[in-house]
Amino acid sequence: MAGSVNKVILIGNLGRDPDVRRNGAGDPIVNLRIATSDMWRDKNTGERKERTEWHQVVIFNEGLAKLAEQYLKKGSKVYIEGQLQTRKWTDQANVERYTTEVVLQKFRGALTLLDHTPSTRPPAADDPDSYGTTSTRQPAPPPGSASNFSSDLDDEVPF
């Protein structure tokens, strides 16, 4: 086996609008709060229960930061792929604190908008630095609907 894996995949909703800041070099840094929920039915009472977990996400990728800034808002449903990272910092009372975040680095990570309609969907990215990172998914056609699959097979391949 080749070492270890540090990969986080989240599908959830934004708890607030993205917080966009810029570092000294002018590069954007976006902070997101994403909620994921588990739902189950209590075996004893039959009552429906829910538990929500909150995740801090930080985006350093410029293309994904632009996407988040333009199209995300409180309540948006997103797919996030990044890495766990813990950082140490000192608060105002001079106490050392630790924070664990899901980080989307400059050349790693993915952000997919899951609840945009085709009319509000962002355009495809032409930026080579954002290869594979600004994907949007088209909804699948309903079962039983006609598709143009047969027209894809009508070609001149001789086998």
C-alpha cells in the first residue's frame, strides 16, 4: 500500500453566505460553513430524529473561489471534495487554539453546485488551472424518456 489518504467528501447546505477575503498578494480565500444531516427513526418511539453536523470549509483555489463568490448563498446545496487540515492559532487572550477544516488547495479539490437550474448555472470554465474543479452536473433524463442515444450510434465506424 502506498501510504495514506486524506480526502473528505461532503454534500450539504451552506449555513451562511460565503465569506470572501483576500490575502496580501490579492488571492481570494473563501470560508464556508456547510451543514450535513443524519435522519433516522427512533426504534422505541417511532419518532423521527435528526442530527446536524457543521463543517468549516476553506477554499484557496482561485477558480473555485470565484465560483463560490458568484453563485453560492445561504442554503445552497453543494458537493465539496477536499482534505482535512488542522491549524494552530492564538486567540486574543493569548491562548493557543486548534481548528480542523476541510481545505480546497490551489490545485486540489472540487466544488459542484447541486441545486442550480440550467438558467442560473455558471458557464463552463475555460481556465486551465481549474481543470476538473468547476464541474456542474446536468440532471439525468427521467426514466422511460426518449434520448438521442441512437443518434450517437449512427456513425461511419467500419466494425
